[in-house]
Amino acid sequence: MTMNQTAIYLDNNATTRVAPEVLDAMLPFFKDQFYNPSSTYPEASNARDAIEKARESVARLVGAGARSEILFTSGATEGNNAALWGALRANPERRHVITTTVEHPAVLEVARDLQRHGYRVTFLPVDRAGRLNAADLLKAISPDTAIVSIMHGNNETGVMFAVGELARLVKRVDPKIVVHTDATQTVGKIPLSLSRDLASVDILTMSGHKLHAAKGVGAMFVRRGARWRPFLIGGHQERGRRAGTENVAGIVGMGRACELALDSFHEKDRLRSLQSRLEKSVKASIPNVYVNGEGAERLPNTSNFAFEYVEGEGILMALVDSGVLASSGSACTSGSLDPSHVLKAMDVPFTAAHGSLRISTSRYTSDAEIDRLIEILPVVIESLRRISPYWDTTTNAPRQGVDVFIQEKYR
Amino acid sequence: MPWDYSNKVMQLFRDAIAGKAGTHFGRIDVPDGEGHHGSMQCGDAMEFTFRVERTGDDPKADRIMEARYQTFGCTSAIASSEALCRMLEERKITPIQAISIQNADIVDYLEGLPPQKLHCSVMGAEALQAAVVDWARKRGVALADLGIDPSQLVEDEGRVVCRCFNLTEPYVRRKAKELNLRSIDDITSAIKAGGACTSCHHEPGGLQDILNDIWGVQPPAVSAPSIPLPEQVPSSPLGRNARTPYQMAKEIERVVEKIVRPRLQLEGGDIEIVEIRDKKVFCRLLGVCAACTGAQQTLSFVVEDSLRDNVDPEIEVIPVTV
């Protein structure tokens, strides 16, 4: 595969580059500040202080009321496991979980595992634009519901759920239900506050490497008084709520990344306009394309396209050759044979579900990079459609009769 | 998942999408043989055509001179299609000889394929066989006389085992034997069966049963883990005069219909009851009421008061704005 030094990186929902300021903040803790923060000699106190400073920065970014409500984890996957299991262990008399069909596997797979452990799980459906219906959520609540886990922003489509409002409704039905949100894709991208819009959320999980910190570090907010028990045990760290020697450098970097994100929220307007320019241009220059989640409230950095009659992996491969790195929900890219569970839940037509392309930007994405994508993409799609048996290049439309053929055979 | 393609796969894919001279996508207008395999729903599909050169009167002496494909699929599906056409044009063999081209030959030509992509090469081999059967029919060649059972090559009608990819038991059996598929993973890699919902893996008559039947392996006895049923939450005993939740909901709906809705409609608004939980009524204001700055007041003064006066003084009205 070509290693392109100047590649245009448009896969920021997968991971982001570490900000130079973050790396600078981390380096001393790999060098002379290597001490274990739990050690008693004075040399270790610097690491302890640095962790607390980072905790303060995370708390400020998410609008937590108190620093002590922030725990550091190894990432959002750990956080999501801890949120679900921890809430259930703290509410042993309750055996029901509500989540959605479009969660990240770090919630979805845990929910399926809970089913194997005898818990009842309700998976809320979404509509064609990827939206939840509040009535479905309210109807799903039962007297033994322990936790409601609803992601804040979808990693594939960027569709956002009104988690704050949904959480408020859940609490009105039953204040004992723990409300969790996986905010991996929203923290640092849009302003949010656990004291205001998300005031009814009990647990929020997030990851460092989605906001220009390093991989292997994350954080979770657990509201004071929330019914939750520690998941990782075996040490006194994090006030006994998350055992394990702290990833000091990672945590310090995460703190710095949160400070930078707080200072960069103005960037979201630029990303929003890039998103809109990209989507308008793609729809104008390429026939038979859907913007998945169009019509729903979405993250400013994510565009998910579905191109009919071509396959996503081929699109990615051709883009790589043009120096663009992105991702796809197609079956072939995932190693499974099934296209993305998110697009399936949204009932994206199968003529298009295999041809999905996710473009996700960051504050490091330049306008020129999006211009370049706008230039390349029609050429790539056309070259693949020329090979496709379902496409007629002379009319630049689906081959005549193909709809009928497909419908007769598969509908 | 990282790609693990050979240079050959990448080269053939790149040549094809760049439309380089010597690539083979396209369609022969009046083909001597035509075959299809796969479907869009499955994520890959191939349409394959070839042209033969006739020598004398014996159709069995026809030689495949030109081969073309149209393929919907990933990098390796396109590369496999291109490989198949190149192999045929390089070898200039008869259609009868072409039947012996197996997916493994395509894999060799591609200098290897990742295991989960083997089905792309199988698609090529299947489309080729279907095209040869088509050629035989058009040219009046009785494949059966040559010891080839054409129904074995393409038809495989029968009970559907893998419902996601619409693959039948005869097909799965034939491919398992031909390609020496010994496990469910082998089957999924080669022909995709069982690769989506996975429910056909261990159901009666499913993939494992077919494998056991072919290879004579007995499955280890596994007792299904018993999943305890969720405990029933006892409902609180109702007093003689208390309403059941159903009666309460009915009365709330009645008051909304008779009293609340007409009042809101007078002003161009409306209301939708989203859910009723005990004495909590979740509702959405519609029309002008939704945009009204006094929506909260409307809810408490009009909706909540009416329900409290007419149904139960403890009723709470909760606005839903999503």
C-alpha cells in the first residue's frame, strides 16, 4: 500500500492526530517525571498534581460540577463496559437495559453479553434519518429498568440524539434509572455541559484519541450520588473507583487536549460549512447518492454518503490511490459480510448500503483538502460505476431495467 | 480491518478502475457464453461474457478468444474478475477445458487472497461455469455426454440454508466438497454462507449439520446455558375504587379529546399524547402551540388543570420536545 506523507486524512471519527501541544505536555512523564503517582516520596507529587490538573481540564470541558466526578479510564470501550456493568451491579434488583440499535459495538456487544447473562435488553429503533422516537423510549421503560444507554453522536453517520432531553424524560418516569451516554464522538467537537443540557445524565463516557490526545486514555463522568459501582477493582487509584496505576502521560495529554478543544469550539462553524459544501457538491456532481442522516441533527465534522451501485471498499481503495484516507461501512471493509449495523438500522436501501463512505474532519482539516476531495470523488465513483453491471455509463444512470430486475428478485 | 492484498490484486484493481488498455471490463455484444453470479444484496455481483473462435463444424473445438466482465464489488472482486478474463485470453482454451478452472486457479493468478476474500474468486469461477453452460446450450453441446452434469454446475435449487445470502443446501454441499471446506469459517470465507446473521450455523439442518454429514464429524455435546427468566415484578394490589392503569389512561385520553384538544384547536394548536405512565402524562404540543413561547404555561394551565380537575388531582403533565 502506498504510504503517503501528505495524505489527506478524513477519518477523524476513527482517530485523530495527537496535537503537538499534547505531545509536549506528555513527554516529561515518559522521562524524568516517570514516578508512580501513588508513591510517598516528594518526587511523585508532581505526577499526582498533573493528574488532578488534567481532571480539572476534563471537568471543565464537559461542564461537570465537581472534579471528583471525573475518572480516568483506558478509553471509551472500558468506560462503556464500566458504565453498563457498574450500573447493573449497583441495582441488582433491576434486570432490564434500554439502548439503541445504532450504538458503537462497545455498548452494543456489552448489551448482547448482558442478554447472555439473563438481562432483558430493549434495542430502540431509529427512523430513515437515524432519529430516535421519544415515545419508543418511554414505552420501553419498565419497573425493572436499571439503565438507559443512548449515544450522544453516532460515529458512522454523525447523527446526534437529544440525550439531554431524553434523559430528563427518563428521570421523570423513574429517577432511579441510571442514564448513560457514550459521548465519544461529541466531546470536544461541540459544546456540551453536564450541568446544563446534560444535567439529567448520570454517566458520560469519552475517549482521548478522538480529540487529539493519545490512544489508550479516556475518561468517564459519574455524577455524584449516581447508582454505580466500580468495574475495575484491585487498587485504590481514582478514589477506589477505577483501579490500576494511572496512565500519567496519557492523562496529562488528555487534560491538555481538553483545554485545546475548549479553545477551539469556534472551529465547529468552519467544519459545519465545509460539511455543507461537500454534501451539496457531491449531490450536484454525482447521481444516485444519499447523505445518510440527512434531515437529522448531525455533528459538524461527519458526512456519510451512500453511493448506489458501487461498493465501499473499492471507493476507499481508489481514494487511497489519490491520497485521501477515509472509511466505509461496507461489508468488505469490516471483515464481516454484513454492511454496517447503523445503515441497516436506518433502512438504507441495499442498493446503496454497500457503497457507503464516511468523511470525518477535524480542526486540522483545511478547506483545500475538502476542495481536493470534491474534485476527486466524482472521478472515483464514475470509474467504479463504469465497471459495475448495474450502471449504464452512456446515460450516467442505473442500467435500464435494473430496478425491476432487483425488485423482482429480492423484494 | 487492514487490507492484506497482494501487489497483483492491487495492480489489477488499479488498472481496471483507471480503464487502462488491456483491461477487460465491459460486455461482449453478442456473447457466445454469458453467466452471472452474486447479487447486489450480497455485496458483490458479476456479469461475465465470452466470445469464441469457431474452427470447423465441431463446437467442441471452439476456443475462448475474448472475455469481459462487469462487476459490483470490492477491490478483490474486481481483481478476481480481471484475473479470470486474463487467464482465459492468455490460455485460449475451449469452454470445456475452461470448466476446470477453479477458484484456486484465480487465487494463484492473483498471488493469493486474504481468507475472508476467497468468495471473490469463487464468484469468478461460478460465473465462468454458468457462461460455459450457456455456451453449451447455444451451441448444442450436450455437456452430459462429456460426463459433465450441467445441473451440478449451476442450478443447485433446493432448501435455502443461508437466508441472508440466499444459498441453498445443494450449493453449500457441492462447494464444501469441491473446495474441501471443513469448518463454518471455511464455508463463510469461500462462499459467504453464514457470514451475516449467523443463525444458520448451529440450527437443525444448518451449516454445522451439513459439515457433520459430509465429513462425518460428531459435534461435541454442548448443553445450552440456561438463561434465567427475568423476575416478574409484582404489581401492587389495587384498592376497590382505584383505577387500573388502563382505566386511568382511557380517562386521560377521553378528557384530552373532549376538553383539551378543542380548546387548543381554537387557537390553531394541537396535542399528542406520547405516553402515559401512572399519573404522569408525557405529551407533545403541536401546531402553533409548539412554537409558542408560553408552551409551558399552556401545558400546566390548560392541559394539566383539565386533567387534574376531571381525572385525578395528582396528574403531572410532562412536555416532550424531541
